[in-house]
Amino acid sequence: MAVALPIMMVAGAAISAYGAMQQGKAQAEAATYNARISDQQAQMSLDQAGAEAATQRRRAEQQHG
């Protein structure tokens, strides 16, 4: 029984370390995904702003023309 306790402690530590590594990996993947989504949203905002600016230019040209 005296030998089993240290073995169980080592096994528990290994399982805990593995779980922590998996959690870190999942968090990194989530951060990468969120960054990709943010980049896409930023690009969409830039595209929309450009389209709105073009529309405003056309309206201004029509009023002055």
C-alpha cells in the first residue's frame, strides 16, 4: 500500500498536467478563432465605409452637377 500512494499521486499529477495542457490548447484555438472573426468584421466595416463614402460622393456630384 505504501508504494501505491506515490504512484497514484504521480498519476494524478500527470492527468492534471494533461488536462491543463488541453485547456491551454483549447484557449489558444478560441483566441485564434476570435482574432480571425475580428479581422473579418474589421474588413467588412472598412468595405462598408468605403461604399458609403462612394455613395456620398455620387450624391454630392449629382447635387453640384
